[in-house]
Amino acid sequence: MSYNGNFCDHRIGQLVQFDEFTEEEAEYAVANIKADFKQAAVDKARSYQQNMSMSTEGIRNQMLQFEGFTEEEVEYAISKLQK
């Protein structure tokens, strides 16, 4: 299975469960998906920067608190944004 979206692994698991799969099935899906979550974080951060004119700190908070990306993924994404 491959994935080309801008969700973090945690959020993908939630979406799979929402579609009435069990937690075990959701964990299996997340473990076996071929996704670049760092690139997904970059895409999400760029979207916030371009479409919502969010500050770097605002993007960081949004992605950590509400999107479920890891610190490492968020810091990588922030480093790739245009200053």
C-alpha cells in the first residue's frame, strides 16, 4: 500500500478506524503503509504558510497539537519552509 497525502501516521490510523476498521487493523495499515511522513509534514507546513499566512511558531503548534506529527517531522518541515 502506498500513500501520497499529507497526514501523519497517527491521523491515518484514526481515519482507518473511522471507516469502521478495528484498532488492530488500523495499526496494521499504518505499519505497512509506504509513506514519507517527513514529506507529508513539509507539504502540510507549506500549505499553512501559503494559504493561512501562519507564522513558523503557529505552524509548529498546529502540527504538533492538532495534526499529530512528531517533533522530528515538524522540525524537518519547518527547516524546509521559505523564510
